[in-house]
Amino acid sequence: MIIDRNLMLAALRSALLEWFAGNARDLPWRRTRDPYAIMVAEIMLQQTQVDRVIPKYHAFLATFPTLKALASAPTAEVIRLWAGLGYNRRAVNLQRAAQIIVEQYGGKVPDSVAVLRTLPGIGPYTAGAIACFAFEQDVVFLDTNIRRVVRRLCVGSDLLPTPSDAVLLVHAETLLPVGQGWMWNQAIMELGALICTTSNPACWRCPLRQYCRAYADAIVADGDLVNTMMSPVPLKRVAESRSGETFVGSRRWYRGRIIAVLRDLPVGDVLPLAELGQRLRPDFTADHEDWLQGLVTDLARDGLLIITDQGVRLPE
DNA sequence: AATACGGGGAA
DNA sequence: TTCCCAGTATT
């Protein structure tokens, strides 16, 4: 029985914050509070690993040092700099968000979660992350790391039913130390990235082990706690990645290829559809024209290319 | 609630 | 090969 819940919470918070102080990675976006730089980082980090973002983050800010520079740049240039990050729509949405901020918010990144949430490409996670990491607000939000850590810590084994985000946010709120939102959210994400990993979590060196429901569950379930907290089968994300279907040759892959082809064209060049088809696949014939037209139409709808009478090109 | 959306690295 | 990743928008 817990004698004093507040004492336990205080100890838990100290344990994680002290661990973070001694074990945090030196990530570039942790060295700044520039809201624009934070915004760039958070958009890039959506579904994209830290190691892959770091070089792109530096290159992007070197080319577009300010929000206004990004807002007034040719979209084609933004898309080119996005190469290698994937989810190219993020590049278009990021620039659109920058343009909206210039036009409607005096060029200052909004500090309100509710306002941030209205910007294209900014959802519940990113709005909270910007408010917290750029403006040091004590707000809670969920990414894949926080979701996993909070769930294991406050709920228990991965074998238990998945709690809703609403439930996890309530837990996150109770954990959050007042006045230390920036540090706390960085710390809990770092723990998820370095210790409380999806598979094979390093409980043996976890600073929160003694407070963790999942760890306790693992002990109870099995004297040898190894892996007992994790599900033997994947619990999430089974809908996508249909087995037997390779990524190469998929619709998503061809979308990426189309952007890659246009990216490497001389600036302003227009590529006829037939020529694009040839470059995508050597077996391209008239039978593929509808297929290509469909891809190109959707990319245009996403703002990733322009369709002209002569062919297609990147937006300027 | 389900899907689409990139692409690279790790298990 | 499959899973995973500092998610969002659309249906």
C-alpha cells in the first residue's frame, strides 16, 4: 500500500529528471527555443527517426534560417530539401503553415495549442510539442514514446487492453511536474527512446523500475521478468504492411519516385507525362496512362506538383 | 475506426 | 521479411 501518493510522485519525477540530466542525447533541437526551428524539427520528426532527421534539420535551417525565408521560398526548393525524409506532403504543409503564420499571425509562431492545431500538418502531438518545447508550457501530449512509457508505467503489461489516448493523457497530466514541462516531456520521450523501447526494454537500468506497473506485472507473471511485459504478437499497426506485398512497386513507392524524378529536373522544367512514364518504368505503354494520370492528379491535389498543358513540374 | 502517406534501418 | 519510427488528414 502506498502511504503517500504525492511523495511517490515526487520521487518518481526526480528519478526520471535526474536520469535525463545524466543520459540525455545532445539533440540539436534541444539547444534552441526558436519556435520556428522547433516547428521544423517537430514536423520532420513525425514518423521519422531522430538519426535520419538530424542532418536534414541542419540543412533545412541553413537554407531557410527564418520563418519568413521559408514562407517566401519556391515550393520546389522546399520539396527538394525534403528529399530522404519521406511523407513529402509534410514539406508542403510546413511551408503553408509558415505562410499562414506570416499572413495571419504577424510572422510569430502561435503559442496557443488551439491555434497551432489549426495549422496544416500540425495535429494534437505537434501542437503540444511546439507549445512545450518552444514556449515551455506545461502541456501534455502523446507521441509513440510517451504513449508507451505512460501506458507501461501507469497501466501495466502490454498484454492489457490498449487504453484510449484520453486515458493516457490523464495519467500524463498527473505525472507532469509543474513548471518543468519542457524537461519532463523531453525526459519521458528520451526514456522511451533509450530504455523503455518497444521490444526488449532495458528495465534493468530503468530509473522508474520501482514505480512501474508493467515491471511489477512482469515479476508477478514470471520470476524471470524478461519480455513478459510485452505482447507475443504485435498489438498495433497490423492493418498496413500487408504481407506478400512489397513496398517497391506500390502506389506509395511510385508517388515517391515521381517526386524524385521531378526533384532532379532543372529548375522550372516541365516533364511530359509520357516522358515521366518512361522514366518510372521501362515497360510504360498507353495502357498505363490512366494509372499515371491518377497518381499525378492526387499528387497535384496534395500540392506536390503542378499539371500544365505541357506536362508536370514541381510547384514554384 | 480504417486508410493512405515514404523510406530507411533494425530485428 | 516484418516491424518500427517525436503523426496527420481524410473517409
